[in-house]
Amino acid sequence: MAAHVIVHIPHSSALIPEQERAGLVIPDDKLKQELLRMTDWYTDQLFNLGETAIPVIFPVSRLVCDPERFANDADEPMAAQGMGAVYTHTSDGRPLRPSLNAEERQRLLDAYYFPHHQKLEQIVQSALADHGHCLIIDAHSFPSSPLPCDRDQSASRPDICLGTDPFHTPDWLADAAKRAFRDLGWRVELNRPYPGALVPLSLYERDARVHSIMVEINRALYLDETTGERLPHCGKIALRAKSALRTVIASFGSV
């Protein structure tokens, strides 16, 4: 695999371990609906680049713990809505957990959040040691209509959202990604409806050799959002997405 390119996939799993289900107050039917809304369905397949990149996939649902949030709620804007690293509320504001004390929160972080980030950081550090730089593709999908928790409530959403970071996403990388997806006929916007790009915290705004860009694909392109089933042309969408990503990676390799 290309050891200097990492595809981070944090939200593709719908798995809630049995021992963690007991700590959720939401009934089964409502939980199913919330998983349908909040899971980035099939992104582990859509963004599977084979030998082109190293995948880092979070193994459980973000409803258990969300590795894309800051661990400290004081640093995480979504914590005010009960959706920090450990959610206390659903996307529409209903209680997800009956309560969350500091001990239980820390247990969940220690069990899921920190091991995942340690793995990601080790891979990034190894890439830096071997190649002198690395590229993180932070891979997501997003619903075609805003969720109640979303800050951007505009009904008009692009096909592809590219999230950038002022320190870790140089202009050439953002421009290359925009061209790659637009050349395939997709509507592309930067940082809308979702901004930002993930970098291991120990390297965040400290090491410019770590490049990162978030790539989000509109679920309506490949998914029946009412059932979670793949649309018949999902395979073609995956091929187009992978083609665009390989173009981006080639641009990174030429720098």
C-alpha cells in the first residue's frame, strides 16, 4: 500500500456492542432510525482504494463514541447539542443516554476513542518517518437534507463537500480535489455543508508535512435514504469517486 496516503473512515459502522446498547435509553425502533440518519453508509466501500492508500476505519457506531469530535467537550462545538465525543442526545435532540457521568464518559473514550486515534497517529508518524510527508483523506457521506442538528440548514446541498483546514490543506490540494470531482460532472463546494479536515491532535497546526482534506459524498447519489439500501448504480458512483481520489493522490505525489 502507499504508506504516505491514509483514508480515515470514522462513521461507516452501525455496530453497537451489546454491552453499550444497555447504556442507551432510546428504544429499538428509534435507534434504527437514528442509525439510518447518522451512519455514513458504505463509505468503507466507496472509499476503498486498495493498494493506493491505508484505510483506518472506526469499528463501532458513532453513537457509541465519535472519533471525529474533540475529546474535550470544551473544545467541541457540537457538545453544546449533546453531540460531543460521547453523545448524550440524538440528531433531533432526544435523549440518547439517561445520563452520562465523568467515569462512564472516560470509559468509553478509553475503550474506543483513544485506541483509534493512537492507531491513526502511529500510521501518520510512520508515513512521516518513511516519506517525509503524508496525506489524510477524511472520508464521509452526508444526508441530502439537513438534519436538525446541522448548523447549515440550507436545503440546497452539493454532490461533493470538500472540507479544508487553513494549516493542513494547502490551496493546491483543495484546487486539485475540486477539479477532480468537477471534471466528473459533480457539483462541488468547499466547507459546505460541513467544514474542516481531521489531523491527529498531537500534529494539529504543528506539522505542515501532514496534509488533510475531508471528502463527503451526498448520500442521494448512491443510497435510498429511507431504507439505507444501495441504489442500483452505487457501483458506478463508487468507481467515479475512486477515480477522483486517485487523481487527487497523483497530484499529491507530484508535489
